[in-house]
Amino acid sequence: MGGKSFTDSRIPGEARKILYSLASTWSDVVDTNALTVTPLMGAMTNEVYQIHWPTELENLPRKVLVRIYGEGVDVFFNRDDEIRTFECMSKNGQGPRLLGRFLTGRVEEFIHARTLSAPDMRDPEISAIIASKLREFHELDMPGPKNVILWSRLRNWLSAAKRLCPAEEAKEFLFDTIEGEISILEKELSQENQLIGFCHNDLQYGNIMIDEESRSLTIIDYEYAGYNPIAYDFANHFCEMTADYHSETPHILDFDKYPGFEERQNFVRLYLSSSGGEPSKNEVQQLVQDAEKYSLASNIGWGLWGIISEHVNEIDFDYMEYARQRFKQYWLTKPSLLGLSEAHPSSLTSDNGVHHGV
């Protein structure tokens, strides 16, 4: 296996050893050193690279993914838990296989499917497959405790944001009131009869892959996964329909693209009917209504995520403006969603006209 040594500085030495070791086990690889590194755009927590080697069959290169963990992002989740989830998902045939681990990342199987685009989320056929796949995901029996993680996560992220932010930022984002807002949401939204499942908690289009031939979907990237009310996963998914992370302004959300009532109702109905049987009208309406309320928790959570990311992550993305939009949306929609008549703070509601219909 001739060729010059691979020295791409973006890939750590530990990862290179794993890549060489993998390539040496594949008899069809022409040269273990002749690999190409291609950064994949759209990732906002980690850096992701596609690695491929030419093979004797010219049109069928060997491919893997290298995921390098973002600096400081361990504040968002427990990396050991995430790896356990990844391995468990792999064993359940739900995602890519883990091919190797190194200190700052891992090597994953490359899935021969394409990542969804922002418009795909609105395609009725693809949306129906997502609904069915999400039901399957929620019903996974994952090891460990099955407690709702949402509220403790929001409080942990708020604490981290307070630690990292200068006083003027804390004032702009009304940190003194956010803890109380989280408590209000927990009280208002926690119901005894709500459905709890293993949730992805970040179901944006970049975390869904589709095989064009079989039309099968794979949900990937489980950093934020854990047990939560399934209505929260719906809320998060609907909010993500306002984003296009591959546009010239990836941080700008267009809340005019938030799905209307009929679209949300169809998604919930397809989800509930995907395992056989027809859900009642009340079941569908209740879940749609719950999902709308959980959009408030989604906006607070990803608002805090944006603020923290601005201070710990070096990926080129305007995290702070993203956070502003999320918090504006929270304050604008809270009165109608929780049936309150209070005014929202003016400091976070100028420009961008964020809103969505209920």
C-alpha cells in the first residue's frame, strides 16, 4: 500500500490511526493513504467529515464519517450517556455503527442515504415517513432511568448560561425571570396522563437521512436524546420547520414557515395510526394542543443553547442572534398558548416579527 502519509490537520492523529486500521481490513481499497476529507456542512454542535478511499471499483469508494466533538459542548449533555445511546441504537438497527472512538470524537459507519433538506420537511410523503419512524423511535426501550429530562436540562442550561454570560447579556435575555418561567412551564405542562417516550429532542432535517430507493429513514445524532413527553418532540420538530441551516443566513428563522394547524394535525394523526388502529379525534387534538404548549419549552431550551454555544463553540454560526429569535418567540406566544393576558418584555420583541399561528 504505497502513497504519501495522510496529514490533514483537521483529523486528529488518534482518528487517523483508526482510519488506517479500518482501511487495511478492506481488500478493495487501492491505497490506505489515498483518502479524501470532505467537511459536511450544517452541523452546529460537532464538526463532521466524510472520509473516502478509492477502491478497485471506481464508482464505489469506501466511506466513513469522522465526528469531532465541539469544544465545550459537554455542558449540554453527558458524552458517556450519548455514546451508550449511540451503541444501543446501533444494536437496535436504528442508526450507523460505531467503528472507533478517540479522545475528541468517533468514527461512524457512513449511511448510504442523503440528509434531508429544509423543503423535505414539508413534503407530505416524507413527513408521513418521519411520523411513522418517530413512533418507532419513541417506543425504543433504552437502558437506564426513564425519567423526564426536560426540566432539569433547562435548569442546567440556564445555570451554564449564567456562568458564561457577562452582565449585559444576562440583562438582555432576562435571566432573572427565566428560572421562574421554567417553573411555570413545568407546572402548566406536566400532566399525569401524557405519553412519555424515548425522544430525540433535536429532530431537525439534518438529523434525518433517507434512502431514495427504499424510501426508508434513519434518524441520526443522539446527543440530546432522552426520555421526555412525546409532545415535546413534536413541538421541537415543528419549530425546526422554520429553519434552513444551509441558507446564506443559517441563523435566521422564518416563523411564517411554522406548520399550520392542519399540517400539525395530520402529522400527529399519522404518528398515532402508524402502529395500526385509528386514533380518536380527541386524542389527536389533545396531542396537537400539548405540542403547541411544549413549543415554549423548545424556544427557551434552544435559546439558552444558542447563548451558551456563542461562548463555547467556534463553529461559524450566529448563535446569539439565533438565541434572540427563540426568546422573542417565547415571549410572543406564551400569552396565547398558556391563556395569559400579560404583556411580553419589549426588550426582546423588536424586529424579525416572529410568531406562529395556533
